[in-house]
Amino acid sequence: MILSFHPWFEADKNIICAGRNPDSGDLAAIKAADAVILNQGCYKSLYEMARDNCANVFPNYDARFKYPDKIGQTKLFQNKGVPLPKTLTFRNTDSFINNYGGYSERLSLDFPFVFKFDWGGEGENVYLIKSVEDLQDVLQKAAIYENTGQAGFLIQEYIPCQNRSLRVVVINRKIITYWRVLKNREGFCSNLSQGAVIDFDSDPDLQEMAAFSVKSFCRETKINLAGIDILFSSDAQIKQPLFLEINYFFGRQGLGGSDKYYKLLVAEIRGWIESL
């Protein structure tokens, strides 16, 4: 019996668990299932219930919940030995000040560098730091967030990349790649929400290289539904894909819109079931 918690995938039994924690009825259904299909935004409580009580669960979110948010992803990249920009992580402003005294010259990173809060996506809560004054301003923002219970940030080497990043979308066996290019040279984040445009065609060799690296990474981590962001330094003579971020919730514009995405997702879920 196939059990689906995903509203777009019709199975032998369908349950909607969005916006709530699972209950005893959900547990009984999971225990009776041969495979469980979860919605993309499932709570950790539902995922853990499914993983603990059914041998086959899609998507595999082990890495998402074991290595949460940007700090967790950095640790995952480092543990798996994939190339990434030089990154320092901090749980709060006190840990930064205790280690570096608030002075950027002790960071071993030259201006400009990138400051990212631990949460957010699609270019939100990301800042290009060009001076000590910029750093002081964003640390003040971090202290304000901490007073509301939100804490954690990372400081990352700035990679010159001609205002573009590569999105590698993984949907089970399917890999789709496309550049996001920011035409506004005064901008910083090459996200579609920030005004970037999609380019499917440029540098196919780099796209292929990134797809190969992401496939290897996903085999190691078991990730099978995510959009992974990759940078290539425009200054490097020998190109290598630098892992930037994992998006478990990702935009669908580059996939042809929501309808095309869901058709592709359903087809890949069926393929995953057939492979069991």
C-alpha cells in the first residue's frame, strides 16, 4: 500500500497533514504502508514518524533535518568535503565578538565579503559587506534579531562570478540546470526574486561539471528533492563548482512553472516507487 501526504500525488491512501503535527491515525497509516510520499513542506515530526515506521519514504530529508539552515548546510558541505567558499559560522553576536573583537581584519577575509543570517532564502537576509561600518551595521541587526529569539549567521568569502549562479534542481533521477543572471551590475544576489533572468544555454561544460558534482553529493547525502546553488569564480583559471546553498523549497520558474513542476514530480515519484 502506498500512502501519500502530498496533495498532488494520488496513492492508495491519501492524508493531508499540512499545518499540523501527525497523530495516532497518521502513525497507524504509516505503519501499514509499503512506501510513504511526503509533502515538500512536511514538519520534522511527520518526517521522523515516517522514517521510524516505514522503510521507504520520499523525499529523503535526513540531511535537511540533521543539518538545518545555512549553518547546518555549511557543516554538511565541510563534512562531505565538497568545495565551497571560505566560511565562518557564528551562533550569535557574542561568539563573533569573543573570537574577533568585532574587527574584520582578524577574520582573514578581505573586503568585500558576504554576511548571511542563518535563515531565509532566495537572497533574503544576505548582505555584501564592503567596510567595517557595514559590518557594524549588520551586527547591530543581528543583535536585534537575537532579542526576538532568532540567532546565528555566517561570514563567507565573496566569489566574483559575473553576477550569476547556477541552480541545479534534483528531483529523484532528474537533474535540471540553469543560470540565474543579474543584469543590474549594481546588484549583488543573482536570485530571480532580486531581478535575475534565466539562462539555460551558456557554458554547457560548466553546467555539466556542476551536475556531476551535485549527483555525487546527493549520492552521499541521499538528497533527492532540492535546488542546490553553485558558484563558479570568474577569476579562477581552473573552474570548479563551489557549493553555496541547498534549497528544499525552491522556485519553479526555471522549471516551466508549477504545473510542469508537479507533472515532473509525480512522474519521478512513480519512477521511485517502481524502483523499490
